[in-house]
Amino acid sequence: MPRLLSFAVLLATWWIGSLFAGDAKLPPPPTVLTVMIAEARSGDLFFHLGVTLARVTLAFTLAMSLGAAIGYLMGRVRLADRLGDPWLILLLNLPALVVIVLAYIWAGLTEVAAIAAIAINKLPTAVVTLREGTRALEAALDEMATVFALPRWKKFRHVILPQLSPYIAAAARSGLSLVWKIVLVAELLGRPNGIGFEIGVAFQLFDIPLLLAYSLSFAAVVLLIETLLVQPFEARLSRWRPRAA
Amino acid sequence: MRLEVDIASKTFKSAAGEQHDVIAGVAFTLDAGEVGVLVGPSGCGKSTMLRILAGLDHDFQGRVSRPAGARIGFVFQEPRLLPWRSVEENVRLVAPLANEAKLSALFEILELKAHLNHFPGELSLGLARRVALARAFAIEPEFLILDEPLASLDVALAARLRDEIAMLMGGRSVITLLVTHDVDDAVRLGDRLFLLSPRPAQILADLPIRTPRGERGDAEIAAIKLDIMRRINGTPAKRDAS
């Protein structure tokens, strides 16, 4: 209920804003909705959304699995940490635009270049978070697993993974929001489809209703994935924690 | 099956770089079916010794020979349960091959039947200790280590848990090593008592108790306790090592 209310407030603000700014700069909600429906009818909206989502899924999965593995290694092995740290700092502070442009120059305007560039942008934050999580692993539980001779896989699954899961969830959460932002830039600069491409087209034509229609559909999908997928997953992971009052 | 321990010395460096002697000569042997008790003041290095005996710490001078491949059941002082697994999962995880009937009997004796689906965070310390005990016994250990299993429990609860531990230890041919600072617990549960000096730990006396555990009368227990007290207080504490 509070969610609905805050959504209504947003809608009202937009509508009032459009009255002041004029239709040309900020079209009112019904205009945008009409465009949205038209784009959905023609199938364009779903096609571009699907393409963008596929890129997000691929880049996110790639960055998360690689980042988790590297972060775990750096948290456990001192030498790996020493070797990897300068690279990590470099990657963390490298602007996304630089990575994307360089990827397109070196690998061409290809799908591989786009996905790799998005993944590289997300990778370092996953590494840093998982490294922290690995450093915070309980030595006491490690000893318990050793004394009771738990097999390696069981130890990983029941002792280590549950301790890392809040860090994995945090990395996924922040990583996903990063990927949502960067994917559109990558599409704008070098892909012939996807939400980012459509927004580029709308920008060039100064077609503000089209721009808003695509942006808002994209935002709606992000919101849906966050509430239906990410949040229930987080709740499931922390169900053993005593509830906060 | 036999446990042979001969630790000549164990030192560790503190964060400030100072060297501390923790153990300065502890040697004993234990046979299967025997319950050895390490009795000593708090902080004398008992827990360090247990970590060495369990194979968690290899950085010491001396020799420890355990039966090769022996299953070790360890009841840690703080229960060290997995907070994200239920009581039952905590036990079954380390003992996947446990016999159902035995497991059920174990839960019954330790009064855990009603708590099998609870998470460790929902348990009192007394219950969490019981889960740790269940876990250690569930694997049918050949070498059982109990680190202060009755510490920080109120008197009545400690007495009950002590009886339960005695019941579980009876009829098993396990090498058992118990650590406690409580002389009463030591006399009621042990077959052989090793009195330890303050840090660095040395064995002051090795006292066998010949009467079987169940047949010790109050008078005998009191006599042994008196003997121990006399020995502990009669020996001047060695504090010259620091």
C-alpha cells in the first residue's frame, strides 16, 4: 500500500510538472503511455527489452562468477592478493566509458565486445566484496569442519557458502544496478538494437515521448526483477537469522 | 588403540612480538575406554593443548600419536554450531552414516527431540552445548575431546548435563579427554586426572581413580577432592618463566 501511494505521488508530480514545462519538454503520462502501447503492439518494445535483458544476464553472470572466484582466491591466498591488488584498484577507478570505447576499438562493434565491456565494469566490485567476505570467514567453524573431517564439497556448501552469501547478495545487488546503467551506454555507442540504441534514436530525433516510453519500460522491468527475484532470494538466504524487532 | 602425548614445549608470539610459553612439558598416555581429565586453572593452556591433540595446531615441540585415521569428536567450549543449519542438520551433516535408532536415542538422552528444527540462534547455551555433544557422539568417535562442556551453566543444569555425559560415555570404548577447571566434575567423570600447573602448563600429578564411575560414593569423591586441593595448593605455582 505505501508503495502504491509513493507511485501515485510520482505520477502526480510528473503530470503537474508537464503542465508547467509544456508538452514539448515533458509530455504528460497519457502521451507516453500511448507511445508505449504502440511500441508494444508492433513488438519493437519487447524485442529491444529482450535483447537488453539477454546482455544484462550474460554480462552479470560472467562478472559475478569470475569476480566471486577471484575475490575468494584473493581473500584466502596472500600472494594472490598482493598480485591482484594493483589491477583491482586500476579497474575500480577506470571510467566505464573508457572500457566500452576501448573494447569496441579492439574487438570491433561486436556482441562479444559489448558484453565483455559490461562485465569488466562490474567485475572489480564483485572481487572486492567477495574478498572482504572471505577475509571475514570464521576460523572457529573452519576448525570444526577440519576436526570432524567434513569432505571439501560439504564444507564449502554448508560452512563457507552460507558465510559468503550476504556478501554475494550485496555484490549481486550493487552489481546489478551497475550493469543496468552501463548496458545502455554500451548499446548507445555500438549496438544496432536494445533499449540503449532506441534511446539514442529518440535522442537524435528529439522524440521525448519515445525516449520516456523506452526508459520507463526499462525501469519497470528492473523494478520487477528486483522485487520478484532479488528480494525473495535475499530473504531466503537470511531466514535463519533471528528477526529484528 | 592408544593416545600417546609428549609435548615438550609450545610457545606462541603475541601481536607485539613477545614470546609466550604455553606448555612446558606434558606427557601422558590414554587407552581406549579411559576418560582422562585435564584439570587446571583458567588460562593454563588447556585449550591450546586440545587443539594440538586434535591435529589443528602442528606448531609445537614434541610428539602426539593418535590412532591413525581415528574419528575425532570435539565438543568445543563455545559450541561452534552452524547458525544457518537446524539442530538436526548440524548433527547429521558431520554424521551422514549415523544409524537412525542410535541417533534418535542420542537426541532422546540429550533432550533435543523438541528442538530438532530450531536454529542455533534460538537456543540457550545449555541447549547449544547439548547439540554440540550430540554432534560429537553421533559420529561414534574413537577419540572424544570435551573442552569445558559444563562451563557457564547454572549448577542444576550442569549437574544434569554431567549425568547425561556420563551416561553417553558409559559402555563405549572411546579414548576420552575432558578439560575442566572444576574439580568436582573432574572427579565424577574421570578415570585418570592430570593436574596441571598454571602457565606454562606442566603435569603436577597423574591420579588414577580405581572405582568405576557409577560406584563412586559421596565420601570417596570428597576424599579425592580433598587430596587434589591439597596437591594444588601445596605446590607453589611456577611463575618464573615470564
